[in-house]
Amino acid sequence: MVAAPGYLRAFLVSAFALLCLLAAGTAFADEAAHSPEGDTPDSKAEQQERERPRIGLVLAGGGARGGAHIGVLKVLEELQVPVDYIAGTSFGAIVGSFYAAGYDAHELEIALSQMDWNNLLSDRAPRSGRSYQRKLDDEETALDFEFTVGPDGLSLPAGLVRGNQLRLMLRRFLSRVSHVRDFDDLPIPFRAVATDLESGAEVVMGDGDIASAVLASMSVPGLFPPLNREGQLLVDGGLVNNMPVSVVRDMGADIVILVDIGTPLAERDEITSVPKVFSQLLSLLTLKGRQAQLDLMTAQDFLLRPDVVEIGLTDFHRTMSAVPEGEKAADNAAEALKVLALDDEAWAAHKAARKPISHVPVIDFITVQNSSSLPTQYVRSLIRQKEGQELNEARLSDDLTRIYGTGYFDRVEYQLVEDEGDIGIRVEAAERAVGKKFVKFGMSLSDDFSGNNNYNLAASYTALGLNDLGAEWRVRAQVGDEMGIGTEIYQPIDLLQRYFVTGGVAVASVVRGITNDRGITVADARVTDAKVVAGIGRNLSNIGRLTVGAERQIARAKIKTPELVFPAFSIHSTNFFARLETDTLDDVNFPHFGNQFYLDYKDGRTILGGESTVNTLEGLYTQTISSGRNTFTALVNGGFAFGGDETEADNFSLGGFLNLSGLSANQISGKYYGVGAFVYYRQLNDGGVSSLFGVPVYAGFSLEAGNTWNNADDISLSTLRYGGSVFVGADTPFGPLYLGSGYTRGQANDQFSAFMYLGRPF
């Protein structure tokens, strides 16, 4: 073999070495590119994500204490602790579903602070969302509770609250994930727990409609009716598994963070009120399986128990005060929780992965599934969303509330649906399952603690949907110092319910004081009148209506003086009338905002047997505003009779709380009257629907001026009676209750009164 020259040998050795270095470098680069230790931007985060344990969050039920869950989430986010699975029961299902849908803790806290629990936990739509017919129901009876009339007589509803407002709230907040049918496809996999009311079995919901799953999980028996979901009758999951540790384990969690907001059982001497009995009952019911779930916890799991014992299960007005308690509980475990924390890079990647792609869709079509007797065209007309426009969820919720406010439905909800690439809204308006015939009761009591008292008991029967245009029939009866009975039919005459005809018959009897020209009460008169009324009108959206028509009336007056009784006399009259009325008050008992207007003109004629040509004009206006707990109301009311030979049957009367409070009810009367008042009251507590069993309590005063006159020439500032009242009030289930004292400066003498009213004085 011939040896290669030395220079050639050196060249070959150098080339071989260079090739080896290039191969090694290529292999190293390739390995680095596929290795977790590589220097690509996400490689370190990806390795940490692959290697870390899966964390499951369990949010227990506990009613109003559920705000503590948000406090815990705030701290977990501050520590950069990820959540991979969520299981929740009752209020825990609300918070858990929102977090699983991509809301962060800060967004949840803002949402919770803006929730109006008085509205969400009310069986009826807020008054601003009711039809005018349903607003008139408030004037009929004071007891805000319906008994359904059916084949078996009167029956109670399946729950105190139908939950429609709560359902709309859930639907609105979860709309960003309404298209998700498998809860594993949510930004964070989620499960809600409910109880099968038929079998008592635990139901773990992980697919289908997420809003209905959450509502089923929190349907406390007796408070909410059972929810029919996918063929199962479901109620609150706390009855079988209030702390679903087993559920989140089955989802794949390696480490569990359990937030327990339950309450230890109260001692016997602590169970002293209806709310505490209710709280104790729920605590007893949720004990089932509690220890079994705690036994599933291991040494590496975390049990957080916020100190929320002082917040009652139904104290929803205090839900926000539970948030800092949740923060404290998580802060106390912060050092131990840090072992689960991600670094900044991995945390940023985790947050980005759980943020849903959110966009506001353009609505291509709207369908309405209406199972009621109301015309579908009318239901559709209440929806302002237009095809071709972006979805406005807030306005859509308001519109569905107005549909629910007609009183014909158990629930009105919507879903976003897709059909061949088009995005639409499907509105489902489900008719009242318990029927459209119901009875309501009312009562009013008054006492001036001087031997003069007044009482009335009332009942009304209402039948809805008598035909395809939505006709209604009402019968009302009242016994007591003011007696009466009447019936009325209301018949819309177009599919959009803009126009209507109405007719009715009524008989009423009331005692009025007869006042002489010097303003002194000289006698009492019992005035009884019977009337037949027919009219046609125009609804002004849901805020009011204009009605014109005619009435035939027979009025009979019997005057009694201390010495003798004058013979009774009767007046036959035929009146044409025009009436304009509007009402935007949020509440008729203790309003906080809105106004009320009423103007009624009657023109007496001698046709159809009429004997009187007396005309009357009467009006009322109130305006209410509030600032915090303080409410201010101004009201003016007046009227006069003119154009004929007016008798006591045509007189207007005054007297009683807010109508010259120093006088007894209907103490003075005359052909002319006017009264104005300024009323102030302040809410003293946090009662009402938000606490379910409590009632709001108020304290306030009124300043008043007014009088009645028999001659127009006597009307002047110098003849006004001035006065006012101081009072405390409570919005009870039987109507507003007032206790107070009134003063009215009289023309002959000053009058003081102490009074108790149960009922509606204005």
C-alpha cells in the first residue's frame, strides 16, 4: 500500500474531525429543540404543566355564605395556584360555574356586588317589568301570595320562588359558554351536584345546559320548585353531597382544595327564630354524607373553613361580607398552598388557556316557543332584539322579564342556537304549570286608639287567558267598614294587546263625614253606590293606559246626625268618562323610586235615565326618589265636582294617614278637596326578600296641607289645614304596617291622633 503524502493525511484528519463536530452539533441542537430543557419560550412552562399535580376545587353549598368562595379564589390567583377541576353544590355551583366559564375572581366579586337579591329571589318580576294588568293586582289585595284554583280546590305553589329571575341571571352570565354541552370542554372542567327528588340519589351533572344544571343544584325544597331537567326532578344537591370531594376525585384531581362554608349545628337555646330554624334544618339535611366526603381527604389536600357562622343561610344582603372571610381562610393556608404555585411564565400560560374566546354574535334569527294563551305575536313584540344586530344580553334579559311579568308563565328563558351556520335566539316561554286561576287575599286595619277603628277583609279571584287574545276576568269582594263586591272583564282586541275593551259591575258602601261651611263635621253619611261600566282603551306599553267609556250609577246616601237619621235619598246618573293613569313605582307599599299619575274626568248626562248633570275632575301625582337608605316622596291629590246640583253622594272625603293624619279616616268631605304631602322615611334594617324571612323596617315623617270645601270661594291658603305625622313602618307579608302619631291644625280646634294602620294608605 502506498502511503499518502503527509499534507494529504493531515487534511483528511482535519476534515474528519470537522465532520464529527458538525454531526455532534446538529444532534445536540436537535435534542435541545425537543427537550424540556430547551430554550424555546414555552418549553419551561410546558414541562411544569406536564409534571405538576392536577388540582381540584370543591365549593360547598351554604346559601348566602357563598361569597367566601370568591375570597378564596382571589387568594389562589394571587398565589398563582391553578385550578384544573371544579365541583360545586348550591351556591358553590354558581361560583364554580362562573369561574369555570372563564371569569376571574375580580370579575366575580364585581358581579356579586351588583346582584339585586331582592329581585333575584322574588317570585314575581320587578314591578318595572310587569304588565299594567299585573300592576293593578297590587291595588286589589295586600297579601302578596297566590293560591291556585284547580279541580281539588285551593292549592299552594311548589315553591315560594319560581326562580325565573335567578334563571335569567345565570343564563346571562353563562352565555359565553352556552354552546358548550360537555362540561369537560369548559375552560375549566366543571360538575354540579343535585338530588333526584324521586329516588333521593345523587345526580352529578356534567353535560347539557349549564344554567339549568346550576339552578337545579341550588333548588332548595320549599323555596324553589323542583327542576325538571332531562327527565329528572331535581332539587338542591346539599341533601346528598354538600361537599363533593368524591366528584372532583373522579374527575382526575390529585390534590383537593375544599372550601367548607357549612355551619355547625346550633345549640337548643340558639334556635330562637324562623330563620334559625330554617338554617338548622338545612344544616341537618346536609350532614348526610359529610363525614364520608371528609374521609376522602388526604394529608396533601387542603381544607379551608371561612368564619362565616354569623352570616345566615338566607342573609343574601350580607353575601359580600363573606368575601373577606374567604380571603382570611386562604391567607392562613398561604404558606402551605405555595407548594402548588406556578412561576410567572407558567401562570401566564395557564390564564391564557382558560380564557374563553368571547365575541358578541350577530343575531340572524329569533324564534319564540310560546305555550301560553297569549298571542305569540304579542310575546314576540316585547323582544326588542332585531335580526342583523349584535346580541344585547342586558336588554334581552329585561325584555324576557317583561314577558314573565305578564303573569302567564312559570319561566321565560333563552338560548343561543346555531342553524346551518346562522346564530339565533330561541326564547322558551313556558306557561304556568299550576294553572291560570288564582285567589289572593288582603286585609286592612286601622285604629286611632280613641275608640275609632276600621277593618276590611278582601279577596280577589283572577282567571287569565280566557281566549287566544288573552282575556282576563276578575272578581273582588270586601267586607268591613268599607264594603263592596265587583267583577270586571278585560279583553284585548288586537294581537299586540295595544287596544282593549273592558266592562264591569260593582257595588260599594262607605261612611263619610259631612262637613259644614265652617269645616266642622256635623254628621256621618253612609253612601252606597252601584254602577255598570263599559270602556275602550289604549295600553301605553306597561307604564299606563288611557280609557274612555260610560257608566250608569245609582248612589244612595243615608245621613245620620247625633239626634236623628235623615231619610235616605238616591241619585241616578249617567256619566261619560276619560281616564289617564300611569305607574312606574318600584313598590306600592314603600316605594324607592318612580312616579304615579291619575287623572279622571266624568261628565254627567241625563240620557239613559240619568238625573244628575254633575261633572267631576280628580287627579293624583306622586314622585319618589331615594339616596341610599333615605327615600323622599312628594304627593298631591285633589278634585272637584261642578256643573249641577251636587249632593253628599258627589262629595270627596279626606282624613287618615297622609291625608291629614290628625283626622280620622274620611272625617271631612266636600265638593272640592286638595291635599299635598312631603314624606320622608329611612330603612333601618336589611330585611325583605333578601333575608327571605325578615321584613324591612322604616322610620319617617310627613308634612301635610289640605282641606275640603263646599264653596269654591272658600278655597285659599288661609283655609288650609296643616299638619303631619311621625311613624315607623314595616313591609309585612300582610301589607304595610304603620304605627305613629298625626297632627292637623283645624279651623275650630287642633286635632291629634295616634294610629295603627295595616294596609295601603296611598
